Amino acid sequence: MKLTLKIKLLPTNEQANLLLETMKEANTVCNAISDVAWENKIFNNFKLHHEVYHRYKATFKLSSQILVRCIAKVADAYKFDKKTKREFRPLGSIGYDSRIMTYKPNDIVSLWAIGGRIKMPFVCHNRNYLPYIKGEADLVYKKGKFYLFQTVDVPEEEVKDIEDFIGVDFNYI
């Protein structure tokens, strides 16, 4: 069963500023990609990638993988409605995958940000699910705090057949 863990990041002030700068830059790129997609009516991830990747890799301060995630974000935004131009908020969430984010021992996460990787502590109240982390996470900035919304794939427990039970009659009519 797939669940989403809400992981609170505990960055220093300097790290928080780097994360904010990264989010702003990534969403600026998403808006630029959306402009190209809208003007050229290119909504397919693969075609959009070939249209914008090299130009924006040379123009913006993002790593290759963050740029790939931005292209995918724009393509996903157009999947269900191609009649409305998509715009992205400066502090909208950005996607991280295993190439640009890793979990380390002792509740440390390493994230790519403008200027390189940063390592910071995190808090997760459902620690039992950490071994089941799978797929990407969204970096979210909400009410002055940073969170990773991480996908986990928890194996489902087998349902046992119950043959004995106790019935209780409450004498309701």
C-alpha cells in the first residue's frame, strides 16, 4: 500500500535560504518551460525535454536532474487540461528523486540545492515506514517550515481468517 510520509526538515538559516532560492529558481524554470509548452503546443514530456533542456541548462543555475524534474512537473500539469496555460508559484513544491536526495543514518537527509548538496536533520513521526521509502519526494515550504512529502510502499499484511468470535446482543430493536 502506498502512503505519504510528512517529514519535517530542520535546516539552518543558511540552508533554509538555499532551499528557498532553489525553489524560486526551479519554479521560474517551470514557468519558462510552460511558456514554451503553451506557445508550441508541446505537452509530451519527451518532446518538451528535447525542446528546452539544453537551452535552460545553459541559462539557469539548476542541476541536470532538477531540470529534468521541472520538465516532468510541467508535462504533468498539462496532462489533464491542455486548454489552460499553467503557471507556477515562486514557492511551489519541487520534486526530488534518489539522484538528488538521499537519506543518511541518524535522521539526516542530503538534498541538492543551488550551490551544491546540503545535509540537514529531519524529524519523522512514523519512523517505522522509513525502510519502505520508494520513489520521489516533494519539497514543500509551508508556514515558514520545510517538509518532504515522501512516498513509501508498505507491504500489506495478510488478512487472517477468523473462525472464532464472540457476539454481543445489546437488545436493540
